Amino acid sequence: MTQKAKNKNGVVTKSTKPYVAIIFIVFIIIWVSTVIYSSYFVPVLDNENSETFTSPNQIYFRYGFNQLHTINLFSIAGIFMLIFCLVLFLSKTQVFRQFIGNYFKNYPFPKWTIKLLITLGCTLLLWIFRSNFENTDFLLFKRWFPEHMAFGYLHVRFDEMWESYIHFELYKVFHRSFGLSINNTYQLMSVISGSLFIYFALVLSSALNAEKPHEFVLMIFCGGFMQLFFGDMEHYSIAGMLTFLYLFSSYYYLKEKISLLVPSFVLILAMTFHLEVVFLIPSLIFLFIVQLNKREYLPIIISILLFTGFMSWTILYFLSKGASLQRLIGTSWGLGRGGSILANIVKFDKNYFWGQINLLGLIYPPIWFLIPLVVTGGIRNNNLNIFLVISSIGGIIFLFFWKSRIGLYMDWNLFSPPLISAAMLFVINFARQEFLFKKQVLLLIFPFSYLMTYSWIIYNHFNFM
């Protein structure tokens, strides 16, 4: 269903049909009501990983909907109105937009410096509100790192080869030189990854819509996966940034601005940092098909050689540094830790399934609005959307079929990079969709999404200090 029409002069105009906005508003009412009910009328579990429920509603309305339980209703109303006014001011105030436009028109430095200044400001916020939450895996790293450093061991794990190695080497250097703790070095690497994520997101926002770059930024930064970059102490921050960089480079490839070699290399680089991004391989195969249709085969051949060559070189590098291949494979969770890889596949359980549903809402609160977007024809048939749909399906399959061994809530960061594709699919297509009252719909969805995500992020900063 198209949301645009042409007038008699052939000019594209917004559709006057109100049904699109009505469908979105119905979803908004259901979503907001669910969040309010979950946050204030369903008892919060003492341990979000627990599956001991005192109320049936606790099974369904958990961490994906109750992020506001740490804030009282009066504060929520005030914060929501503040965010609402800020978004409205940025998107609608002609005086503000004219002032900014005139100011930057005569700005004496290149445009990339503006993005850099914004990135630096955001980086400061990432560090100030860095997470102090330590999950089960991090507590193991906290014990292993000092022991491995004392005995001169090489710390590298097959599932996250470069990520585990870089974190360990960074800890050795900064602990010996400046006395930083393992917490500090993990937080530092997380924030650096966040800086790169933010800068590339700003660049992509301008490429998607030079006139309204703020729309993409506002919609992508409301995701709970942003917690990856607020000092998260685990092995997923770099993987999350590289996942986004792969989507970023694939967009430019599909626009025929860069070679296929770039997204191919970024993906294999991401896989050597964390093997979970294997879910993106089907989307790379799609890029190969696009290249085949151009009847240009050399980039595909080089990409395959690059793909296999870099992975082989990485393994050989760590073996040359003293790592044991048998130990690498035997201790890999992804390969079943010496047992069967099938042990990692989820067996259906109602409580676990509803935990997965909640995880969707925690990692990207507006993800439910993909449903009205699809129903109203907002996702069009083009190479970019096919690529993003394949990437999103791969990520969602990973979330629903890969079993968490430390609990879904503890493993929110494991499942965050796979959902970045779905967030991108929604954001890009919602930003491009035109319909009556779209701005009002946007002003209802995204301030509330920010409230949910950043109340959780701030909670993780203050509650575990």
C-alpha cells in the first residue's frame, strides 16, 4: 500500500488517508498501557534471571516492559514531557533549524568536524553514565585476568578471539602503567566502541536524509543495545559496533559507492572478534548475488579468499603466540565445549519463550512497530530492504534458537548485536514512510522509548556503584 500520491502537477504529496496513523496509534496505546501496567502493577522479580514467579503476570510482563519501575509516575510524566518538548523543538521549530542552518553554512571547518564534536560530547555522557553491573561471565574474567597475567598466560577464547585478547592486553598495559582495574579497562573499551558507533551513525543519518538527519539518529539511539556502549563489561561492545559498521558499509555498497570487499572484510573482522555475528553470513551471500547480477566476479572471488584467509591467519597468529588449538576448540561455548553443539539450541519452554519476547522489548523498545510498518506497506521491495530483512531474520533466529547459559537477562548483551539489523530495518523505513500525522506518531513513540531505555541505563549506573 503506497503512502504517497501525486497531484495533477505530478508533485509527490502525503497521503490524506488516516488509516496508517490510526493503526500506529492503536499500537502505541497497547504498548504504553502494557509498559505502565508492567512497571507499576506487576510485582518486579527480585532477580530478573529467576523463573520463580509469584504471579502469573510476572511470566509475561518482565524486563522488556517494566523498565520504568525504578521511577515514580510523577517523575515519568515530567521526564516524558521534557523529552517530548526537546524532540518537538528539534524537529519542528523553524527558528531553531534556520539558526543552525545559517550557523553551519558559514562554519569554517569541514562538516565531519561537526559530527566529531557531537561524538565527543556523547562519548563524555557514555563515560559519565557507564554501567557498573557485573554479570556472571565478567566475574570469571575478573578472576582469570590477574591469574593469567601473573603466570604469563595468553588469554584468548575461540568464540571471541580478538575481543578477549584485546581486553586482556589492554588490562595488562593499563593496570601496570596506571593501576586501572579490569572494570575500568572494559568500560573504556566499551565507550571507545560507542564513540565509533555514534560517529558512523551520524554519517549514515546524513546519507539517508540530508534534510532530516536527526530522524535516523533519534530513532536508532533509543535502543536498549546502546547499553553496550555505556561501559558494558563483557565481550560484545566491539562486536556490536562492528555489526553496525557492516550494515553501514553494506548500505554504501548497495548504493554503489564502495567495493564489495569492504563489507566482506568488516564481517570477517567482526567474526574474529565474536563468532555470534555468523548470523549475518546469509546477508553477505545476498550481497554476492547482487554482485553476480552485475556480472563482475572478481570482487566475489577476492572476498571469499579474504574471508577464509583472515580467519585462518587469525587462528595461526594465536597458535604462534602459544595458544592451544585443542584448548581453543574444547573451551568454545559456540562449539559445545567439547560436547555437542546441539546443546546450545533452545528446547521450547513457555517461561523461557516469554523471556525471549521480553528481551526484544528490552533491546529495542519500538521493535513492535515493525508490525504496523509492514501492515501499512512501509517496507518496500528494494535491495537495501531485502538485505536488512535477511539480516534481521538471521538475528531473530539467533535470539530464539540460541540458548543462554547464564540467563536471558544476564545475557542481554549477547543478543543485542543480532537485533541491531531489525532496528535499522524499522528506522530506515519508518523515516522514509510518509503519512498523515506522522510527526505526531513519532512524537509519541520515541520519547517513550528513550524513557524506557535510559531509565534502565541510569539504573545500571547508580544501582551497582
